[in-house]
Amino acid sequence: MFLSLLQAAGPSGGQTLMSVVPFLLIIAIFYFFIIRPQNKKQKETQKMIDALKKGDKVVTIGGIHGVVSSTKEKTVIVKVDENVKIEFNRSAISGVVSDAKPENKNAKKADESTEKGEANASTESSGSEKAE
């Protein structure tokens, strides 16, 4: 195709080629920054929905939190309270909630700096006691 563009254009082939290159670049940018990441996300979501099992804590797209009570081919029964079970389509599940709390790096750094400050304060106070 590339050669046919050059041959058909004749002496002005460079201009035709230069007018096609920006369109090819735009298509490549759309593919790598929009289409490809969306496809990856969709595959991960489908994998998560297929892996749903009894006992998983889930959140629906409507914001309802519950525990999977049982699964069927196209639906999931979610227990939201002691005697309340609701049947949802699998596609209505937004995500699986993990029990592990994510560690906040900023809070961890603040705790470390507080501990260092307390250690320095106790060292200074014991040093001032010795001086008296």
C-alpha cells in the first residue's frame, strides 16, 4: 500500500505521504492511550466477574455492599443483611472488596517521625537532668 501511494502520486508523492502521516500518528495515539487500556480493564473486570464465589464480599454498581451467598450461570445472590438476599446480574457487580486495609504511606511516615521526635525528646530530657 505504501509503495502504491508513492507511485500513484508521481512527483508530488512526498506531499501525499506527509498528509497521511499525521492521521496514522493520531490513530496510533488513540490505540495506545485509549483503546488498549480500556480493553485491558474490560478483560480484568470480566475475569473478576467469572471468578466470583460464595463468601466473596462485593459492591454492586448501585453501591450495595454484601456477601455472595450463591452463584448461578448469569446471576449472583448477594446477602446484604441477616435475612435479606438480593439476586443481581453478574454484570451488576462493580468489584470484590478485600478485607486487608491498604497501608497509608503518609500515615506510616508520620508515625515514624512522631516516634523519632519522642525519642529525641526523651534523650534531651535525660541529658538536661544529668546537667543539673
